[in-house]
Amino acid sequence: MKKRPKRKATITKSKNKVMTKSNSKLDSNKLGLILGIFAALLHAVWAITVFLGLAQSFLDWIFPIHFLNSIYSVQGFDLLTALMLIIMAFVGGYVMGLVLGIFWNLLNK
């Protein structure tokens, strides 16, 4: 049986990276976009749950398994409120990612 030659690990370079290997700097803008989109998607799922009428059932299930009493009740769905929720979640996630990236880069100089 022939022995296979060992392969050397190669690192490919790409322009669309959040983190580069050379100086381990984060692209703060890209990190902000990633966290903003993630937060917006989570809140869009919540808005859809409210629209479908499943949100109160979810709260009634999730609070007791955390040993909590629910004092909250879900309001009726409003499209404008849902859009504001999703937009504000994106903005908050973006700012958090931007600040995290800036601090990361400052600490890794």
C-alpha cells in the first residue's frame, strides 16, 4: 500500500472577511451589520409570533420553566409597531457590534 504524502495547511485570502489573519483586526462595520441583522431577525420572528396569536402561549410556557410568574400580557398586533421593533433591534444590534469591534481593535493593537 502506498503512503499518501502529507498535505500542508493552506490559508486562502478573501476580501469578504470579518477578521483578517495578519493583524486580527475586526471590521467593526461588518460586525455591526451581522449583529444588527441577527437582532432584527429575532425580533421579526417575535412579531410574526404575535401576528399569529402564539406569543401569549409562548410566554405562558417560558416563564414557569424559569420559575417565574408572568406579569405580562401580549398586546394586539400592529404593523407600524412591528416595523419599529425590527428597525430599533437592527440599530441596537448594529451599535453593539460596532462598539464591540472598536473595543476589540483597541485591545489588540
